[in-house]
Amino acid sequence: GRGGGGGGCEWVELATSGPAVKRAHHSGGVVSDATLLIFSGQDETLITRRTLSSLDLRTAAWSSVPLPTDTPPHPSPRIDGAAAAVRGVGLVVFGGVGEDFGFVPPAD
């Protein structure tokens, strides 16, 4: 099919609705038959944000998911972490670097 995938796979653009959050270096995973969760990552200004977004894969609708703020431990913002969907638990995010990570410009 299109997109160079093998085995009959095909890449198609998904038209979505709702408050999609632009992120880079985020973590995510499919946690149920029809829910994709995206955690943290960097926004357009390279600021690491602590957010959780959900995409309903049946309706293609994005929504924002509230994160706990008052009771530790709570997930800290990070980039370049790994994530795994664990049945009965949800999205487990581990590794990566925190919001205090600073990019260093390349040397000449």
C-alpha cells in the first residue's frame, strides 16, 4: 500500500477534532481498544509541558485529561521517555529527562 509499509499496511491521514496538543519528544501508547494517551513532551517553544491528552480512536476526537497535582507521587514533565500500555494499570512512563534539561547549541 501507500507509505511503503509491508504486509498490506497503509498510512492514511486521520482528520481529528477537539483540542489537539502539538508536542515533540512525548511518550504515548494505546491503553484500550480505542484510546491513545500522549504524555508530556515539548511544545512549539521547546518548553517541556506536563500534560496528558487522549485521542478516541473510534471518533478521532482529542481531549485533555486532568493530571493529579496535589498528592505526590505524580508524574513530572519529561521528554524522550519511554511508555508502555499495561493492562489494568494504564500508561506507564519511565526514563527520559526532566523539564530542567537544557539544550546546548552545537559547537562550531
